[in-house]
Amino acid sequence: MAKKARPEHHEEHADESWLLPYSDLMTLLLALFIVLYAMSSANVSKFEAMAEAFDSVFHGGKSIMDHTSSTQDNNTQDGTKSVEEMAKQAAVNKKDTADETLAKLKQKEQADLTKLKKQLDSYIAKNGLSSQLDTNLNQSQLQITISDKALFASGEATVKPSSRTLASAIANILKNFPGYNIQVIGHTDNVPIFNSDFKSNWDLSSSRANNFMQVLLKNPNLDPVRFTSIAAGEYHPVASNATAAGRAQNRRVEVSIIRNYQDSANTISTVNTSSP
């Protein structure tokens, strides 16, 4: 008796029909994310580009990635700046604004110091003190130079009672120009000094600068925080110490009103500083 043929078993194939809607879903998600990205940057040209991209997706044409690339190229061509370019421009604008502000501050400072110098010069001329006081405005400071004989007796550091009027007048002018640091610097000639009060010219110049500063600060409108007294001794002469006239010029007290805006190269170095 013949054997019945067994039915052959065919391998079952998985249903792949789900791939089509899945790929459509991924395409739509990608398009959605592109739209969200475009909406995060308010740019009309980008919205128009996204509309064209959707049209291309659903009606054929370039792929989304190709279209995105061409859109970026078009943005560059039609004048839309990149984020990097806008950041650079913002940095340039910020620097220009800072430079403009600094220039205005320097201009105001120059006007203030010029006005202060005119007031001091007027006081000097009115009181016949041109042989004892002088002013000089340069790139780092406004400097008032006062002869030692206008303030002190020979070899002494106590401000003469008759000179306190001068100190008071200078203080009254300075009070109208707050906001500047002020250095009071004592200078001597190179003739050695040694007595019970002072062991050296350093000591003499230090005491003279500090004592004159203390008289200035009797004006309550001056801020002591802004003041510094400095001993320069004999080491910064303005004339030769070989003659009596030169030594007289070197014995002096300088009141320096320091600029707030100046090049670092113009910054004055200070030594032997003491505070009130």
C-alpha cells in the first residue's frame, strides 16, 4: 500500500506591512522637529523655507536634509547672518559703546582739571604767590608745587601759622572736585640734616608732607581716604643742587591730583607712604 505524501511545511514570512506607516511616522516626526527648531528662532525666511520643505516631502523633490542644507545656503546668500556673525557684531558694538563712554569720561575729567587749574592760578595771581606756587597739568596729574619757605621755617616741618590760610584756600578749591586721589609729596635738597628732630632728609620730607596734608584735611569736606603723604627726600630734584637757587627749588611740597583715566605707562610710582 502506497504511503501518503506528507504535506510540505513552508517557512512563514513575517508581515512587513508595518514598515510603511512606520517610515511615514518617522518622516512626520522629523518634519515636526524641524518646524519646532525653526519656530525657536523668529526668522521669516526660515518659516518660508520650512513650508517649502514640507511641500518637497509630500510632493516629491529633494529630501529634507538636502533642503535644509540648501536653506542654510540661501540664508547666507540672502544676507541672513549666522549666529557666529551676530555674536561678533554684538562684541564689536559693545566695545564701541565702551570706548565711547571712556572717551566721554576722559573729556569730562580734562574739563574738570582744567577748571581746577584756572581757579588755582587765579588764586596765586590774586595773592601775589607766583614765586612760591606753581601749577602744571599733564597726562597723569594736576600738580601744585609749593616752595618750602612758603610753608616751613628752615629745617622744620611744622606748617607756619601764616601759611595755614594758603592751605585752607587750596582745600576749599579741592573740595569742589571730589573723586580724585591726591598725593602730598615732600622733597628736600641734598644737604644732609641731622638733629634731634630728624635723622635724615627722608624724615624731614616725610614730616613736611604729612603735616601739610593734615592741615588740608582740617576741611571736613575732603575725604581722607583719597589722600596719601609721600616722602621723596632728596632723590627727585627739579634743579641742580650745586647752587643755592637750585637747592631752593628742590625744597618743596607737591600736591598731585591724580587722573582717574590715564595710560598705565603714566602711572606714578610711590615710595615711603604714610597715611593720616
